[in-house]
Amino acid sequence: MKYPEILQEGRLIRRYKRFMADVELADGQQITLHCPNTGSMKNCLYPGKRVWYSDSHNPKRKYPCTWEQAEIPVMFDGKERMTLAGLNTGRANPLVEELLQAGRVTSLAQYSTIRREVKYGSENSRIDFLLTQDGLPDCFLEVKSVTLAMGEGLGLFPDAVTSRGTKHLRELREICEQGGRAVLLFCVQHTGIDRVAPADEIDPEYGQTLREAIRAGVEVMAWGADISQESIELKRELPVLIV
């Protein structure tokens, strides 16, 4: 996925009120970005480090610029390495849709129709993608964005307690219990993550529900992205560690 134009650079001052972030530009000017990430952004907020943002050029928006990426220090073998993280969670579904349309997820490539945001389930949810194909069971695919890097390549989800995420797992489990097919795909927008696991210490209920969903037949996979200021693309499947 290419950005409409090359991202612009600043340095983070602070994130606040959940949806706002102040940054300083090279000329000393300070601007406020829209922060399109509702999570805690744990291990992603480093004042003074570089960040990159897109500009909508829309004068009607109060905050026309959107925070897209950040420079994140991550420990590997006792040494700090700078990595990149895509923090705009709104990019996750388009990235996964691009991956599906390219047929690169082998286990899902036989599905010819992709529908977005379809209502389903006993708890009144919307599935990110419903995949259909004559002769195959409908496949319900839920996407979660992973940016919590713990060092040595390990990424965790969630980065904060997520009752909504747990509800989605219950819905996926119910699909499988009824004989359907359900998939959870972790979209890893972080170059410092090469494997994913549930964040049991942050949200033990989510971890327990994930394991119950897997036992019921929910398929779990993770894909990692290549990230630059010109584009971001899911390129490789990553292992998911469930103990």
C-alpha cells in the first residue's frame, strides 16, 4: 500500500487526550497531529524520537495531519536497535485486504469474494471480512493490529485490556462451534516484531478466551509488514506462540 505522498517527519513531544499528539518539525514549529490509535500505545511513545505523518491537505479538518509511523527503540541481544512501527490502526484492514486480494494467504486463496464489515454473531458484532466461495464454508476473518514490541522480536496483543477484542473471540468461537470457519489475523505493523503471543499479563481474559477459541477451531495467523515513508505492505507470515 503506497501512501498518497511521502510522509513528513517530526519529533514527538507528547500524545494526549487519546487522539492527539504534538510534534516538533525541523524548523522548530510545533503542530498537533490526529492520533488514529485507541490503544495504550505501550512501548510506542518516545518523546524526542522521530515520527512521520500524512497531510490530508483538507482545510476543513481541525487537525489535517495524521500520525502514521514512529521510530521505536527495541532491545536485541542486549543492544538497542531502532525499528519502525505503523501506528495508524486504520491501515490494518486495507493492508489485510490487499494481502487477500493478491492471494498470498495460501489457506484463504480459494475464496473469490471479499465483503467488509458484515454483521454477524449473537453479540451483534461486525466481522472485518467475510470470505465466500461456492462449495466452501463462509470464512469469518477478524483483524487485530499489533504494535507492542517487548524486545528480542516478541510482539504481544493486546496492549491494554480489550473487552471488545474478547467479545470478537467469543463470536469467532461460536462460528466454529456451529460448523463454520473463523480466522483471527494479527496485522503486525512493526519491524521489531518477528513473532506474536497473547499479552496474558495485560489482559488474562483475552488470553484465556483466545485459547478457548483455538480449541474450538478458530485459525490464528500473523503477518509482518515492510515499512517505509513511501509505503507499507504485509510481506511475511509470522509464528504465533500459544502455550
